[in-house]
Amino acid sequence: MGLCFSNWTLPRGLLEWCAIIVRGQPRGGPPPERQINLSNIRAGNLARRAAATQPDAKDTPDEPWAFPAREFLRKKLIGKEVCFTIENRTPQGREYGMIYLGKDTNGENIAESLVAEGLATRREGMRANNPEQNRLSECEEQAKAAKKGMWSEGNGSHTIRDLKYTIENPRHFVDSHHQKPVNAIIEHVRDGSVVRALLLPDYYLVTVMLSGIKCPTFRREADGSETPEPFAAEAKFFTESRLLQRDVQIILESCHNQNILGTILHPNGNITELLLKEGFARCVDWSIAVYTRGAEKLRAAERFAKERRLRIWRDYVAPTANLDQKDKQFVAKVMQVLNADAIVVKLNSGDYKTIHLSSIRPPRLEGENTQDKNKKLRPLYDIPYMFEAREFLRKKLIGKKVNVTVDYIRPASPATETVPAFSERTCATVTIGGINIAEALVSKGLATVIRYRQDDDQRSSHYDELLAAEARAIKNGKGLHSKKEVPIHRVADISGDTQKAKQFLPFLQRAGRSEAVVEYVFSGSRLKLYLPKETCLITFLLAGIECPRGARNLPGLVQEGEPFSEEAMFFTKELVLQREVEVEVESMDKAGNFIGWLHIDGANLSVLLVEHALSKVHFTAERSSYYKSLLSAEEAAKQKKEKVWAHYEEQPVEEVMPVLEEKERSASYKPVFVTEITDDLHFYVQDVETGTQLEKLMENMRNDIASHPPVEGSYAPRRGEFCIAKFVDGEWYRARVEKVESPAKVHVFYIDYGNREVLPSTRLGTLPPAFSTRVLPAQATEYAFAFIQVPQDDDARTDAVDSVVRDIQNTQCLLNVEHLSAGCPHVTLQFADSKGDVGLGLVKEGLVMVEVRKEKQFQKVITEYLNAQESAKSARLNLWRYGDFRADDADEFGYSR
């Protein structure tokens, strides 16, 4: 009987009806194979295609009952454990024997089963001289008697397949199946990701490449031999052992030449995803888009293998492997858009970082002769769609917080003849509100996707979405893919052009406030602006302030910047760079630079720089309507003694006295309405003459708010900006944010009434431009009483404040400015009806003391105040109830207040 071999499993294929390939158990790699030819029987031959090397050869069709015989064996044997005996071996090495199902020869004899089904016959001339041959003879007689298989009536022509080796129109063939699963048998596995499949029921024999992946292959050498790439044999065995000659379903997804791209589905799983997950394959960009079950599943499976360094990924190092987790993913604020693919963000640490959007390329000039060589290239305006791309990013991102996920670090590269040098670049996926900014750019046709080598892993973590977005943009003819004429931006740059600036100046002066975009910040007070309505670029200098001068490169030397010049520049950059602002042009300098005021969200940038001690007030501000605000901001900054005022020493009042002594006291009283009294006995008034304007503005503003109410919680307050605030009476008033402790505690100052309040941000809203301070300036003005000293004692000061509140708050009075001082002007106030002096009345009641001034013009009124004080002392009123408490502290005893 020959040798018996048991425990051979997983027959991997049937070369013919009687030639079976069996494999041993795998141990550390693909197992050994043997081809066993069934002894003593014969059946029809399967069809063969003519060899491509023999032009005159013809295809050989199936012999009758050959395919049913093959199918009988395929369904009975594939994947089963078998035992076989070797009865004969030819000099050429072919082995003949018997195959039994199971672990030993007690199992089903496959040759006998074939003969019994009428799918094979005993070989002619074989004598029945042993039990095996006798059994075959009996099986054949039984099949004849039962008219099975080839012993049935007819010639068996219905068992001959009409095999189709080629498809005339593969694209139409794939589309006609509408991506519905097609039944098939896998006939051959070329490598892990390419198979030959028989499509049923029409018998198309096609090559199928698995969509979205590629396994290591067998390279054909010049001598005809094949050299496997690493893991090629293992990948092939992985697919063979699961699919070869199995019944499967194939989703036909696309075509590539005569090869069909598809996904093979087996009841035990999806081979495409399994190959990736086991590290036998990598994703390929050119076909992953057609994978109907979602490219993200393939990327996830590949990522699984990469993280575990399985097989082809054994030496894999992640692009961000050297980064800490906090450097891989973080939230940052966008400060500047550098290009259509690069932004500058501010980290929580306060540092600035440049981020490039992964895997996209901004618009660029095509061809060599597209640009006039005599004209300087301005990429933002001269490269088609560059301006649109920059504007999209600017409007979407500037000043907003974004989520940054670093995909890879592109190392620095030196310059070559054709390519400039590049510094190291951090490439990342940037999202805001769940939107991938790079994908949005690409979908609008404002950027293109970079194509990589297949082994280049430094790419966006959402690369497939970028490719899909680009495909949509191309299909819809968006942006760069449009057939229309490219947009042209004719932008005049009149920076430093004195003649053009002179011609343009009257127009800007008449325009009042003009809209602008800050394109560049040279220093704290020097900026480059783009005026969209006028389509021009100008250099703009902030009026009314003296900002520290920055460092400058002069011929032969570098001039260092003044202290705090860098801080001022960063302050201005963070506040206005690439923001939409309003500018008022007042004049221009001899170099063609425009001078004026810049407003951002209702706040004057000059005032903000002074307020933050980064600039001083320049004398030219005196003639502007913002002078009072600038002075107030400067006085407050001086008191803090920070930055430019760090070494400030307040000048004694006596130094200005000689100048004041020359003047005559001016008594020009104007009617005012007192709205607020502070705890230090200062007070705020409104000018009666502009009262009707304020009433009209408030009425119109409240009507506007009622028809367009602000969305609660949508306003994010920032220190120094104007807003609207809902007072306890339920009405909206104009206000200025003074301090932001938290969203629940925002300190505001009501600019038309002088009172302060702490409110949650939900009771604040954006001040409509139609009711801003440029339409009607803030109506509440702060003053202090002249010629009196407020008591230092808290109780005594409270008594004085209570008396004033009782007498003059919310009443009309007459006001005369007596002299200027730090903080606010000092005035005398009269009752409107009796013309009685309010301050003098406080002195008479003993609630305050007299401030003795030496100026000649004040001597008459000071004498009157001192006489009133003596009367109060004599009557021991309030402060004087215990006598003259200042006696031992008088000037003659060396006391100086």
C-alpha cells in the first residue's frame, strides 16, 4: 500500500480533478506542500487558457463533468484535515496515492467517492486484483446503475463552462453590479493582496486587487526567477490559507487596466482589514478612496499594526514618537495667518509657535513666464487664489482658540539650485468647532493635497478626507480647479509714496472712519493697513502718543530699541494684527505715512497703549477729542509706576504755582446734571446742553436692542472695550469693561452716568456701531470739589458724602472749572436755584476742611471759605465737635500735609 502520511491539513488547492496540494502544520512560517495525484481513476480535464507565448495556441475548454468533479472535491476537501498514502512515485517526482478524510485511512476514500458520484472512472486496463481496485469497480458499477454523473443520459455538455478570460469594458462591467456582492471562487493567490477569482454564475475569470491596500510582492528578476520582498511569502500564505478555492463574495469597486479593484468578503471576516491588522499590508492612497466600507477602518487597522510593530512595521517609528503628549495635542490661540498653509499660535505658556497645515500645498504660480520679471512679486495679491485662501483662514481663525494635533515634524532642508532652504516645520491638523481647517480649504479649491511616496508616513492623520475633499473640489470646479478666469487683485501700495499719499489724504480725511485690515505691525504705533474699499495698502502711525522706538538697522550699525518697545509691539500685535479695525486719518508726515486714530472693537488703540503704560501722551493730542481720555489713562498709568512710568516721580504742586499766579479767576458757570457721587467725594456730571442727544440715542439704542436682542452668553468681555450692560432697572446702557475677574464677575463703568457695577457676562452685549462713542462721546465727566480737603477719617468722609448725595445727586447745578490737577479737574458747584456754593456749604457745616491755595486769583474765594470754616469751628460742628484737632499739626509746627 505504500507509505501513509497523517495530520496533513488545509489542502490549499486543486490543480485538476485528481491533483490535490496538501500542506503540513505551519511552524514559524508557511508550511511544506506536496502534490498528491489520485491513483487508478480518471476524470475530465479542466479548461486551460492558451499560453501568451504561443500566438497560434487556442484556449482549451472544459471536458464534460470536469468542473463538477473539481467542485465535488473542493467542497469536500478544502480546509479539512486529511491522511494520504503514496503508492507510486515517477522518476520526475510525481506522487500517486489515495487521500482519506480525517486522521487515518479509516476515513472516507476520496477516489471512491468521486467514482461513486459518476464524476470519475477507473483507469482502463486496471485489473481488480486487490481490495482497493475491487472497491473502485464496485463504486463504478453502482454509479452506472444509478445513472449518476457521466453515466446519466446526454453527453454532459451542460457541465462545460463558458469561461470568459477578458472583459471588453471593465468600467461598465464594474458599474453594472452597483457595488452589490457577487458570488465567486478564489482560483489563485498571486500575493497577499492580488487574487484570481471566478465570478459566478457567468464564469468570468478576473484578477482582483484588494482596494486600499498592498502586500509585499514577489519581484521578477531578469532571469525569470522571483525574489520575495520581506513577509511576501507569509502574506501570501495568510490569504491562501483563508481564501484559496473558498466560496466568497466580492464587492466590485473600481478597475485598474484589466484588473478589478474590490473587497473580498468571507463569513469569517474581511481579508483586507485582517491583512492590515496583522501587519501583512499597508494602505495605498491611489485606491483607498474606492473602498466602500470606509477608509477610516483601513487606517485604523494599519495604525493597530504600527503601534504593535507587527511584521512589515517591525522597524516602524511614529512621526511624533519623540514628542511629549502635551506637545502632540494642545489648544492654542491663533495670532497670525502667515500663508495659506501656515499660522502662528499663542500657547498657554505665552510662547508663540508656527504651525503648518499637514499635507496641503497653498496656491502657487504655474510655469516660468507667468510673472513679469521687472515687477516685484507680491504673493498675497499676485498668486491666484492666495488672497482668498488667506482671507478664509483670517476670518475663520484670527483671535480664536483652535485644537492642534501634531502629525509630523518636517526636518530642516538646505537650499538647492531650484528649492530654497526650509527650517524645521511642525505640521499638524488644526480644527475649530469640529471642522478640519485644511479639509475646508481644500474643499473650496483654495489648496491642493500633497502626494507622497507610498512608504512616506509623514502625512496628515486625516489624509483620506483631504483627498476626498480635493476630489469634490475638482468635480465641482471650485477655486484652483475652476475653468473660469482667475480673480485679479489690483492693490496699490502707497506706503512711503509721498505723491500718492498727498492725493489720497483729502479723500481719507473726508471719509471719517474707514474700515481696514491690519496687515503688519512694525512697532507699537506703526502699522501697515489694507483698505478693502479703496484696495490700497498704507502705512499708518497712531496719533496722540509717544511710543518707545524699536530697534533699527542703520547703515553700519544696529540701533537698539528703547525700553518696552518690544512689549508695545507685542501688545499691538496681539490686539489688532490681521483684525478688522476702523481708522480715522487726520494728517500725514513728510514720508507719506498717514497719522490718525485706530479703533478695535470700540476701543482706541492709542488710549489702550497709554493705559497699559506702553506709551506716553504726545502734546499733539491736545487738539483732539480723545485728549481727555488719554490724560485720564496716563494719570492712572503713572500712579501704578509700571513699564514706561517705572521711574516716574510726581512733581510737587508748588512748581506749577508761579504760572497759575499770573492768571485771573474765570467764573463761567455752565449748567450740568449730577449723576453719581463717589466714595472719595468726586462726582460725575452730564452736560445739560447735550442731554437731549443722549436721550434720543438711548431711546434709539433700546429700540434697536429690542428688535435684535443680544444672544445671552455670546459676548466675551475684554478689558477696555465698550459694550452694553443691563442695569438693575432692566434697561440697557452704554458701558466700558474695566476688569474681568471671571465670566460671572465683570467690572463695568457706565460711561454716560459714572456709576460702576459688577455683572455676569450674560448681562453684557456688543455695543452696536450706530451708538458708539464716535456717534456721541461718553457723557459722564468726572470732577472734584475745589478748595476743600476730604476728611481722612472714614466716618467723617461718609457724613460728607451723604450730605452731598442728599443735596445734589440727580439734580441740575452750575459748574465752573477752577484749576486742573492729577486725575480730574477741580471745580466749584452752585445750586441752580439759590446759586449757593455747594463746597462752601460743606465747609459751613463742618463736614470738610479748607484747602488753602496761594494763587492770587483764588484769594477772595479762599478767604470766604476760611471765614466759613472758623464759624463752623466756633459752633463745634461735625469735624470740629472736639475743637481744632489740627492745632498741633499746623504748618508752623513742622507738619506738612
